[in-house]
Amino acid sequence: MNKITSYYRLKDNRLTELYRSLEISYPKFFKMDRLCKAGFLASEMVFRSLGEDPQSPKHDTALVFMNSSSSLDNDMDYQTTILPGNYYPSPALFVYTLANIVTGEVAIRNKIFGETSFYISSEFSAKELIITAEGAFDGKGIRRVLCGWTEYFKDACDVLVMMVEKDAAEGLDFTEKNINQIY
Amino acid sequence: MQRVVVTGCGIISALGQGLPATLDALMSHRPGIGPLRYLATAHSHLPCAEVPFSNAQMRSMLGIPEGAVTIRTALMGIIALGEALESAGWNTCRPERPVFISGTTVGGMDKSERFYNDFLTNNSRNDYIRAHDCGSCTQMIADYYGGFDMLSTLSTACSSAANAILTGADMIRTGRTSVAVVGGSECLTRFHLNGFNTLMILDKEPCRPFDDTRAGLNLGEGAAYLVLESAESAQKRGVKPLCLLAGCGNTCDAYHQTASSPTGEGAFLSMKKALAEAGLLPSDIDYINAHGTGTPNNDESEGTAIIRVFGENSVPPVSSTKSFTGHTTSASGSIEAVISILALLHNFTPVNLNFKEKMANLSFTPVTDNKPLRPLKHVLTNSFGFGGNDTSCIFTKI
Amino acid sequence: MEELILELKKQIIEALNLEEITPDDIDTNAPLFVEGLGLDSIDALELIVLMEKNYGIKLTDPGKSKEIFKSVATMAEYIQANRTK
């Protein structure tokens, strides 16, 4: 049975405060858009509770996130830099107009070299989460997957990040019932 | 684990609509890169690779009435999907419970960027609000034909379509489905043309991948889909497979949001992973269809990774067909997979156009001759996305 | 010049989201890239946008920009000599 060995539910949009409370030094945090900040923080809490060193390379870990609004929260910010009459497209904002940069940021921070993927779904679905996350386990040396729902739009933060281990001895069973409960 | 075969494919790009047009352009060294004809932008001087049909023409090809809510990404997707399904004998013997997985980043943005002001000030274009989503785009493409058991949308930037292929293959290998139709579609928009321009990675001339003087990429658009099946399902349906999808690999470069690591770590790992899944040695690969965007960073990084995997003096023929199709972003993984399959079936190596000067740090130069060094049996294709998302797929002749 | 340097530091902090840094923290003559503030390639591009937006200076060659962006001092000198706003 695949088991959830750690998880973090983030609904609070005071991302900078949460970052400061973690007392880590990662100035790149401030360059991220809100989606990446939220995904980064929730992942940080998961790795922290597992007692893991961000610097140690992780080849056996995959990363699969999902959301419904993609990068729309940041896209809207980018849009304001390409208005006729005030046209200065921002490269830093453009970088974040892709949903999967959040998986990139978490991978950079935690040195994750396994499979990464990002799915779009109209709403949170524990069933789809299980299908996409367990897909990462299919015979490729992946022992565990950091997965979850990373939705951030217009100040509404709706994030659940979980570490799921393949055929683990301990932890919460990776089932729809349990996921819905923690969500 | 089930063997995964390809039983059909379809494509539309700057080279034209369908496999015959694509093959002809590749054989005749006729690129699709040129001035913009359909996208209204201030950057009309930038060479791009547009699909040579207006939206009105594509609607007409599909019998879609003028007043219908359509988005360019979906129109291209529907056309390519139709060819794929037809070639897989969809109507002669319909598979059971097929899955559709499509990659896109832009979705309906071609319309939403035009009607953004309307969205804010009046209700005349509200139908296009719902058409904006990546998921809606996938739905539009799938619903034109119907009959899919599950739809899924992937969005991992320039590796999206390749990851759709990988995901579909995984689902078949593990018995979750017996048929997966996979690929991606992406149209040009002002939004990302301006974005790439602001990252200063666009070439003002036609791109020259793997050339020492390369100065960036040309953006393109298009769509391509593959019908993947378990060998068992293909046999049951009485369809002859085009080739085998021998293996795929996806890894993360974990280096930077948009740049690739100097040692090409992610690319190195994804190619090794694909080889391992296929049970092949580097020396088995007969041709590599590189990601080869033509940016100083990618080609250096990918070139380095290729040498690390294949050995300095034993690199197989490599080319980037982005010199033909431009960089079709989210669709590039499947467009280039279809091109790789064409190469395999017709036994030729698509050339790397515009190449003149060898890159100082690489031991190899890209292919400029269609004639392969030896008959093609195994072809590898790379697709790398922002976020360090690197995917490699290997197709094998059967 | 002093005024320009202070203004520039504030603009850099805002444009590059350097939240934990004040103008006093930035050494006018220290390298901006690799060491010093440790800025990266995307930051360089944002600085190019900053030059155009705030000072009307269009930089089209990312390579040549390296010299201009060496430090706040070199940036200020270049702006002083070339600004159109």
C-alpha cells in the first residue's frame, strides 16, 4: 500500500510571514510568483517534518502537482506590463506564466532529479491526484512522489502537498478517503 | 508490462497539414519559417513558423460554422487528431475506453488576449472566457470526435506533448488502459511572442541550431497526436503498428527556472532513463531528433549531455527540426515525435538547416544530409521545458 | 550623481524583488552578478527593462550589457551619459 508519510495543508495567503517564520535564507523566494511561493512553502514544511536536508540530491523522488487556474494569478500581473501605452514586458514575470515553474522551484530547492509533471483539472479531485501521482511509480526507480494540489488565485490560497511513499510500512494510506479528509 | 506500439499519427505545422506534406518538406529541405501572416503583432519582423491556414480556413476544413466559438489551438488540434484517428483505423474498429491526453500552455489565449478589454467592459465576448482554459481546449479537441473515456491536460511548458506521450505509455504499460491518444497543440499568441522576446532568446533571423553563431529560437505553432496501444489491442483491432514506443524518460534538471545546466544534467538523465526503459545501449541509437532550439544555452547544454551519454567520438546523427518547424512549444514533443517516426519509416535523417559553423565545445556537428549512415532502427527524440522538465522518447522499427 | 545612485538602488530593489535588502546594504562599487548581490540572467533582463522604462535607454545586446551592469556605479555612469528621460 502506498502511504502518505507527511503532508502540509496551506490555506493562509500570508506567504511572506510563513517564509520568515521558517527562518531559512533563500532570497530567491522573493522573486517567485504567489503560486510558486505557496507550493515552495508547503513543500518546505513537508521536507522539514521528514527531517530531510534540501542539499542532498534526490533521484528517487518524483514531483507531481495539479491545479485548476494554471498560472493565471501571475499571468494577470504579466498582462499589466504589456498594456498599450505602457509597454514594458517583464522577463521576471513572464518566467512565471507557466504552471510547472512551481515544480521547477521545488526541485531546485530540494535537488529533486526525478520525474516532474503538472496537470490541470477543473477542480480538486483526490481520485485524479492518486492516478497521476501513482503513475510516477511505474517501474522507474521512483520510490516516492511529492504530490498535491497547488492552487492560488486572486489571494485565495488552496494548497495541499503530500509525500507519498511506495509500498511503505508506516504512514496514512494513500486513499481518496484519507486525502479528502486532510483536504 | 505491456509493450506499447504506435498505430496512428497526425500532424499540422508550418510545413503544412498531414504526414505527406510534412515528409515532402523535410525531404526537400523546405522550412516553414518566415514572416508572420496571421498573428497581428508589433513584432512582425520576427521570423516565425505559422501554420499556413487562417482560422476561417481551418473552420471550413472541419465544417465548423462561422459563428461558433473556436480557438486556434483547438482548430489545429482537431485537424491533427483526425488524421491520427483515421490512420489508426478508429472508425473501422473502435477501441474500448480510450484515453486522451493533450498538452498545451496557451489554450484559448489567442482569443482572450484579443478580447480581454471586451471581457472587462462588455458582455459581447463572454463565451471566450470559458474557452481560455487549457482544459477547455482539450475538451474541444476531444469532443469533436467523441468516444473518449478519460481526458487529461498536461501543462509542463515545452515538454508537455512529450510528457503526454510518456504518461499515455505508462498507462498502457501498467494496464490502466489499452489505448491512449496523446500529444499536444499550441498556437502563436502575442503574449508569449512578447514574453520570449523579453527573455531575449528570439533570433531576428531564421534559427541555426547547433551552429557556433546561433542567436536564438524562432517561435512556431502546430499540433500532433499519436495513437498509442498495447500490442495486444492493436492485434485485436486488426491494425498494423507503425512502430514501437520502446522507452521514455523524464527527469528534472533542478538548476534554474528557464536556463539549462552547463553540464546538461537533466538531459543526460532523461536520455539515460529512456535508454534503460527501452533496454538499449547508446550505440543502438541511429538518429537523435534534438530539442535544439538554437539558443546559445540549450544547444550547449544539450550537446554536452549528448556527448556524455553517447561518447565524444560515437555520437549518432543529430539534428534539430526546429530549423523547419520553429519551436512549437507545448506541441513540440509530439510534432517532433511524428517527424522522428517519419524518419524511421522512410529511413532518412531530417537535416539541421542553416548549419555552417561547428560549435567550439562540441565534438559533433549536426546532420546536413538526408541519407542515414546506416538503416534506422532506433530513434531518440528530446523535449525540454522551462522548469527543468526534460523528457526523452525512443521509437523502434518493427 | 549621489541622488541618481540612491534612486537607482531603490529601483533595483523594487524591480528585482530584493525584499530583504535596503539601499544602504548595496555597495555602490561591488559586483552585482555572481558575487555581491548574486543576480542571475533573468535579473539582467529585468535591468534592461529598467533602463528603458526609467531612463529611456534601449539595450539590445545582452553581451555588451555585462560591462554596464558590473556595479551600481557603472550603471549610474552609463545612465548619466545616455539617458533620454
